[in-house]
Amino acid sequence: MYLDQAKKKEIFGQYGKDAADTGSPESQIALFTYRISHLTEHLKKNHKDFTTARSLTKMVGRRRKLLKYLYVNDITRYRAIIKALGLRK
């Protein structure tokens, strides 16, 4: 499996307040970004997998909503997570 508990704890520890911080927008955005990159690679190999393509679209939308939340409520945290993840080139 591409995303086990150890990998989740690593992502949450790196982008959240600690390894158990699963609810902060930064940690959720980081997790969505990891999953989106994995599904993008999968779809490059399996371009007819329409179910995964739909799931990818929904996941991108959820990440966009979280990014918008951060942009509206705390612009410094938004800029920090954008820079850390390498989004918005």
C-alpha cells in the first residue's frame, strides 16, 4: 500500500504541529498533495481508469477548498504551506 500509517505520521509530523495533528489545514493539504501526486502517476499509466480520474478531481477540489480557507483566514500560513509543498508556480 502506498500510504501506510508510518507515512501519514511522517506527513502530519512534518506539516502539522506534531505527528498526531491530523485536523489542521496544513496537514490535510499536505496529505491531499501526496495522494494527488500518487494518483496522477497512476493515471499516467492507466489513462482509461475513469473512477480514479473522478476521485482525483474530487480530491483536488477538497484541497482547493482548504487552501481557500487558509487564504481567507490566515494568509501567512497559506503562503508558508504553498512554499513548503511547491504549489502555485
